[in-house]
Amino acid sequence: MKEPAIRSRTPFYKLRRLIWVCGLVLILWVWPAQAREVLQGRACNVDADDTVVGNLFAMCENLTIDGTVRGNIFGMAIHADINGTVEGSIYLASTDLNIQGNILGDVHFGGVALNWRTPLETTSMQPAEDRDEISIRTSNLLALGLSVTIDEDAILPGSIVNLGYQLIVNGAVRDEINFWGSTLQIGGPVMGDVYATVGDPLSSNSSVETILLPFNFDVTLADPGLTITDDGRVAGSLEYYAPAPGRINGSIDGTEKYVAPAPVALPTFEEPATIANYLRSAFQEGTSLFVVGVAAVLLAAGSLNAPLYRIRRRPFASLSVGLLTFIISFPVVLIFILLSLLLVIFLLLVNLDALAVLMTFVLSVVNIGGATVFYLTAIFVARALFALAIGRSLARIFWARNGLHVNPYAALLMGVVILALLVTLPFVGWIINAVSLFLGLGGILTVILERIQRVRGGEPEPEIRQYPVSSAITRRHPQPGTEPKDEPRPEPRPNLIGPFADPTPASASIENEPVEPFYNLPGMANLPEGFDIRFFEEDDA
């Protein structure tokens, strides 16, 4: 039996494993759950004298828990306040969540801002016979959001696992902290270890603040990087990854380990190993693009002319469409996943378990399959299409001027070699890679959108036709052994697109009325020797 490969247990591996475990725990909790209480509407309240026995499902604009919930809380809310006691765990998506009650289980949060304000004295409010049991309970926080804040004089009786922009710890944390983001600020005691990946302390958060201005979120962003204030203390060890050392003024009882990113140097001829690595990376990049491009030419050779035309004739429009679509694809995918999750939860609420299982499978296939197809097209097909456009343009410039057809495979190979050598360069390679991705993706999407509009409007799709060699060139350069002879003028070709569209007015198409083709118009007879109008048009292959 083949031995399994040993995987390095990096912090990212730990995070991935933790996400899978959390997802499995969420499914196991939600599946057998029976709804004892369902809250929905603009204002959902559990008063101080009320007790909810069982799990609570909430889909509200404002959710307020002042009483007791003897179970778990599942739901979504724009604004949520947990002031009472929750004897189970919380699974909540919200733009603003404030917790100052007693949570006996774990808190799973996804949203914009979470404020933990539970004071240490909260456990003394419980009955005397339950006080010792409650005091040893551990509540962990698993958060995916923009900002998480542990207020001063508050205590989180567990560990923190946070993926977001910033984590501000001004209170006490009983266990360890695992953080991946831009800003980590510790201004209170942390009784466990701290593992963090943070941003550059020399950078600014002004760009993020500008993005948040239209939404009016009640979030104050701190300076990027790791900061441990004078009142901060780490009872365990500290290990963090950052472009620059953090600002550490507090105390660290354990060991401190700072890991800087590995420097990237430009390849030089004095370093043969660096050149070899560069060429190896370029070969791998070019091989993948060439294979994808060959597959595209074999499967859809005729369909490539339209996006190639858009890339050559409208590069700025294609770049804008590709850039905008690629940026908004991330929130769109997230919205589809959240809507699918809400639909499954709704089916569980109305006790349609069999339909919920079916919809879970169907929506998983649709979401994962759609995202996979889109990103594979954007990352591989779009760049291969851009490489084909480069190769065809160079072929037309150097040896395809006299009306010769450009071999698509030779053009693809030439474009792939050039693009692979450019995108593998340090520092500037990622810019060229992004431009090629956005241009290719924009060309594909532009054609798709135009075809959708034609189908909706019932218009026939225009044909991209090849133009004949100019009659002036044929008369001045006859083939050997042949004599020029008068031939009838060809009929006008409809549906011509591009800069050489037929300028004849519609009235000239009346039956028995002569129509002058565009290549016999004044000015087309005295062309330079060797000039071929087909140089400006697209090939079929």
C-alpha cells in the first residue's frame, strides 16, 4: 500500500482543518435540531422574564436576547444584542453583534463587527448550585469578519480563532489566540499562546476606511501590524508572521518568535540557479497555457474569432469588463452560498428534511461547479486566448501580410512563449498576468453579453466573413501564365462588421439597382504594392 504523504502542519493547514471541523460540527448540530422557537420580522425580542426551551431560530432585522435560551441560537440579523444567558452555542451572521451576557457554549460569528462585553462578574448572577459548574465552562470564539473587539474589563472564557481585518483585545482571554488578518492589538492579559499573521505596520488603512464610508459601519480601524501595549501580557508564547517586526511594549512570559517573509530577488546572470528556476517556472506556466489553448482551438476554433476581435479592437473595454467582473465575482459567489444556506435552513425549519437533503446536494453542485468553471475560464482559458491574440498579431506583422492564413497552433505557441517569459518575471510579472487575465476574460464576457442581447431582442447574429484580395492588386500582379480579364463585379456582402463595413445606404439595395462594393470605391485602386486588405480582418481558425 502506498504510504500517504506527510503534510506540513503550518498555521494555514491548521486553519483549513479547523474550518472543516467547524463545518462538520455545524451540520451535525443543525441536522437533528427541532425548532422550539422561531423568530422573524423587524424586531425580535426574548424578554428578561422569558425562557426559550430548545433551539432558537431567528431571521430578524434587530435581535435582542435579554432572557434565557436553553439551547442553541441559529440565524441572521442586521443588529443583534445578546444580554441574557445562552446555555448552548451561537451560530449567527450579522453586521453588528454585541455580546454582554453569559454564553455557555461557543460563538460562531460571520459578519462585519463583533463586540464582546461580557464582564467577569456575570457568572455570579447564576444560582449558587450552578455557579461552580458555570465558572469552569469554556466559551470559544470562531469569527470571520471585519472587526472583533474584546472590550476592557471583559473576559472571554476560551480561545479565539479569527480570520478578518482586525482583532482588538483590550480585555482578558483565558486561552490562546489564532489570528489571520491585518491588525492584532493586545491590551489585556492572554493566558495562552498567540499565533498571528498580520500586515505591514508601516502601511496605512486609509483605503479600507474609504471603502467603508458609504456603509456607515460603527467600526474604528487600528494601525496595521502587531501591537502589544503597556497593559498587554501574553502568558504563553508569541509567534507571528509579518513584513516587519511588531510594536511590543508589554510582557511576554514565554518565547517570542518573529518570522519575516522570504525576500524575492530579480534573476541575474551571476546566479545560474536563479536563472534555472526562472526558466523552469516559465516552462511550467507556458506548458499549461499551451495545453489549454490547444484544447480551446480544437473544441471551439470558430468561436474564438469574436473574442479575439474584441481584444484587438477594444482592449480598454475588454480590460474594464474583465477587471470589474473578476472583482465582483467574489462577493457574488459568497452571496449565492449564503442564499443557498438560508434556503436549506428554511426547509429544515418547516420539517422538509428530504427536500433539504436534495437541495443541499443540488445547490452544492451548482455553486461549486459554477465557481469552478468561472475561475478556470478566467485563470487559464482567458490567458491562453490572450496569448493566441499576441501570436496572431505578431504573425500578421512579420510574415502574414500577403494574405497567407495564420496557423493557429504556431501563433498560440509563439504567444504562449512570450507571455510565459513575461508573467514569470518578479515584481512586474503579476501585473502582466493580471492584465492578460482581465483582457481575455473581458473579451469572452463581451461576446457572451452581446449574444444574450441579440437573443433577447430577436436579432440575427452577424457573420464574421473573410474579405477577398483587392481587385487592384490582382490586376497589377496577375498570376504567371494568365492574362487579366474583365470579370463581373461580385454581389455586395451583407452583415459586414468592423471598420470596412459596407457604407452603401439602405436605398441602394433596391432590386435592379447597382451596388458599388466597398473594395471598388474611390481610393481603393491605388494601394501600395503588396498591400492586402485581409491584413485587418479575422481568420476563421
